[in-house]
Amino acid sequence: MHVARYGKQRKIVRRKERRGYLLLPFFPPDMFSTKQSCWFIRKVVCWRAAASNAWAVLLLLPITAVFVILSRFSLLHPIQTISECTSLLTSTSAIFSFILLCGVILMVGFLNLEYYTVIPTVACSKIALLGQLLHPRQFVNSLVHCIMGIIMAWCCAVTIGGRYETLSYHCTQSDGSPQMCLNEYHLILLLAGAFVGLSHSLLGVIYNMNYVSFHTVKQYKYLCFKGSLLLVVKCSATQALYSVRNYIVVYFFLGYIPRTWMCKTLNLHLSSSVHPLDSITGLLDLSLLYHLWISAAFLLFTWYITLLLFRIFVTEVYSFPVQSSFPEDAHHCLPKVLADKQPMILKFLALQDLALLSQHSPSRRCEVFSLSQPGGHPHNWNAISKECLSLLTDLTQRLVAHHDTVATNGRAKSLSFGSERKTSSETSVTSGAEDLMSPRPTLLMKTPTSVFTRSIAEGSQSMLTSPFTPDLDSPFASPGLRHLIAPIDQGSPWYGTVQSPHVMRRAPKLWSTSTDSQINGSPLPSSASVPSPKKEPSKPSLLAQFLQNRKEQLPEASSQALFADSQAHIWALEGLSYLVQASFSEDQFGVVQTTLPSILSCMLVLQEAVDRHFKLPHASSKPVRSTSGMGDSTYKTLRFALRATLKTAIYRITTTFGDHLNAVQMSAEHRKRLQQFLEYKE
């Protein structure tokens, strides 16, 4: 039957090839699943990127006209300035420069398409950030930006004209013989373009400018562009000012190097009648500073406009069909797309469509709740709920692992979450969604031990460690903690007469390390301690100290990295909760009720994990506002949005079902926590 089925499909494909519908070789549907997911890149993302580049090229003409006017404007002769600008825009050199500018804009658009990401790269340490800046891929990106900056600076020099127009000019020696001299004004403008391009590339890594975020409030593309235009102008002018300031300092100390190299390479001379520009007198030229700034602002504005248009077009809402009547289009449907891991833009847009579907589309919700014919199985709901629960379970396990690492080592590992990090359970201990369909005793929530049972003698450290009293039955208790707080063996010297209400065993501290016992100069008191010879600790080398200091985590970096992809979890929570809410009146077959216990258990366990994470230092602190306007820093607040969305999702379900949830099978701890929501006490 397997061969006969593929033979029938091959005949269908051959008929389509003869009709001109399909020219690709036939592959079974289970093979090359990545090629099936690439249909979205070819048919949607690439066309959206091409549309954004087309608009950027169309806007380049008025932007160039404004630059020409600003670079040649004269308050004393305004009419003459307008006539000169008009003649310049219609000249052959201006048309050639415009063609080069169009090529640069297309290259910038290609780099945006090549380097964009929906999951930001969060560097958890200074070493990790340095590694990103020195990565070979980033080196190529910086080199290309330098070349594009030089090309745009040459176009600006030709457009401004005058002393900036050419690289060399005719001059005379002291004896009157003619020679070719270097025009340093043209050179300084070209090097400024390279410097601004390099700065833009490096700042793009530091501030995650390649990160594409999805806005909560959806607007038309024109309104999004109009609302962000003033910000682009402000960021371009400000960043150009900073770049020119830094460039002047660099050129003051190192400007003689490229000048000497250009003279030797091109056999040019330096005119003795012109002051060198790598001096205070040469750099304090207001006209030079203004043209450097206006050229840098023009360069950055065109690049920022291209980036803004790319973000607007790529994040546009895409509506996926819930089900299809044709098997060959099944991989275009929402349940199948949600299960795909790559590309991430496809998964994010599918989750966004799920969240919008669950809120605003009753007809599509009916397709989600429908049964398959023949068979009568809720395949659509099972696939959608399974993927959403898998995402939430993966986040829960990541938070558990992070909490265990902090509880045992005192500091989270310095991880750098990449742009194309899989949302499947790569760092998890067990895989989640299928396990959530059945009761899991290992994920039952336990109320933490009271913080008031600690001894007051622990002093100031109790304020930090008391909220994190380990619970052995909770999934957040690490193996190390279970070993330390395990029941005492009868053969132990602590068993028997030694046991006393006045003898208390110390629980491990959250931020303790192996050297915590040496903080106060003496080890922890213990009746069973054996004196040992004191060893002098070896002093680390200067290089080791330097590397260790650079490996220290940046504030909030580990927390931001954990929630870097939480936009997907926010949409999963919204989609599930709204679908469950709608099922109260729209689910005719009761397909949602079969998975309601798993959904509630998953959300409650995730809420416990999130609550414990927010008790860690730096997790609940608000991030510092980013100084780079074009760098999207919304990922820094995703953990707060996730916490609010999670609580809202649970309240949405409890408000809709009310006391009917008492009939749902769940553990006693989950029922106790759910009762808090039913009584509006959370």
C-alpha cells in the first residue's frame, strides 16, 4: 500500500508538471520537511523584503533632494541656491551618484534580510559580547558597511562639490613646476563614511538592531511609518553627531596614516599652502564639521529608513488557513506550521495569527473545534494545544534548570542565547506536551516552607535566602539540595541521641559557594568537624583575574536571556486562554474539555516557576532605558509582559468557567492554587 500510495501521488505530480503547475522533482511528504517550511521564506518573507526595499528606493529621491538643499543652502543667496540645486539634480554626475545610492540601499536591505532575527542575542557577560563583535560573520558585516559608507560618502562629496569634489587637484611646487596634490577634504569625507559605517555595524550588535519585534497594537503600515519617522530623524541626527565627534578624535591622532598611504600609493603630494586637517586648526573648521555631520546624518537616515520599512513589512500579520481540503496544502495550515521549528519568523507569525484568531474570528475558531471527517477526531485542536503546551512546558523547564543552577552554584552560568535558538526542549530534562496530557506527580506544586522558620541568628543573609527555602517535593528542588536535605541515615552519627530540638541543620543558601564557610574567617560550627591543616590558597594570575572579571554576568542579562523568546509564549497563553474561554459556548463537541486539566496544570506550574524566578536578585528590577533609539529594547521587558499575560490567562479561564472547574480533575495543590484565582486573591 505504501508503494501504491506514492505511485498515485507521482502520477498526480506528473499531470501537474505537464500542465505547468509544478516543475520540481517529486519527494515523499515526509522527506525534506525543511524545504516545505521554506515556502514561507520564498513566497512571503522575500516578497515583503523586496517591497520594503522598493519603498526605500522610492523615498531615496526626496531624501537626496533634501540633502542637496541642506548641504548647499546659503542664507545670503537662497534663490541662487535653489537654482543650483535644481541644475545639480539633473546633471550626469548626480544621476550616476543616485544609481550608486540605490545599489547601497538594496545592499542594506539584503543585509537586513540576511541578519534579522525574532529572538535577540543577549550577551550574559562582557566576554560573550566581545565574542559577538569579533565573530567572522560580524567581521564580514562590518567590512561591507565600511565599503557602503565610503560609496555613500563619495556620493555626498560629489553632491556637495567645491573643495570636496575630487581626490586630487593641480598645484605648483615652490619652483613653479606643476604637480598633483592630495585633496585632504575629499579624503576626510571618505574616511568619515567608513567610520560611520563601522560604528553602525558595531552598534547594531550591541543594541540588537537586527532584532525584529512584534508590536502589541496593530496598525496600518503607513501609520506605523508615519509614527516612527520623527524618531528616525532624531536618531540619525544624534548618532551622526556622536560619530563625527569620535571620528574627529581618531583622525586627530591617526589621520596622518591614511594621508601618507594615499600619497605613496597614488603618487600624490601635499600642498605646503594648505594646513593639514589632523591639527586643531584644520579640524576647527565649522564648514567642514557641518558637512561631515550632514553627510553622516544622510547616510544613517537612509539606512534607518530601510531598516524601519523592513521591520514594518516583515511583521505584518499573516493569516494561515486552519484546515485545507487538499493534502498538498496541508503544510500551509496553522496546526502544521505551529509544529515547525524553523524558520522562527514562520513560527512567530503563526502564533500571532493564533492569538488573533482566538480573539476576533468566530468562524475560524469553529474550524479549530471541528472534528475530522471521517473519524470524528479533533486533530486541529489536538495539534494546536499540544504545541502551545509544549512551548509553555519548555519555558517552565528552563526556569527550573536556571533556578537549580542558581541554588547550587550561587550564580547562573554565562549563557548567550542566539537568534535562531530552538524553542524546543534543548535544555530541558524531559519533553513536555505529551507528558502534560496525563497527570504528572513530579510537577505537583508545593507550598514553600515558611520563611519564618529560619533562625534569626543568620543575620542579614536571611533576608536574601529565606524566600528560597528548598522544597524537596517541588520540581524546583535540585538533586544537590535533595542530597543535602535527605533523611538522616540510622548509621549516621547524627541519628539517635544526637537529635535534639535545639540542634538544627542548616539548609543550603541560595547564593552560597564552596567558600562561604570562610567568609567570617572560621568554618561553620559542627560537632562532628575534624580539624585539618590550614592550606594557603593559591593566588590566581593577573590574566586569570582579568578573564574572571570579564566573565561576571551583566545585570539582568541572564533573566533577559531566559525570556528572550517569550513573545511566543505570550501568544501561546493568549491563544489557549481565549480558545478555552470561547469553548464554553462554541465548542459543540467538547473537544477542549478533554485537555482542560492539562492546560490548567501547565499554567499553574509555569506561574510557580515565574514567581520563583522573580524572587531572584535583578529579576524584578526594571531595565535601564536604552540610549540607542533604533535599537529595539522591548525584549528586556518581556518577562514582565509574560507574568501579566500568564495571570490574565488563568483569570480569563476561571472567570468564564467559575465553579464548573471544581469538576476538573487535578491535584490538591493545583486545586488549592486555582481556588485563589476563583476567589480573586492572586
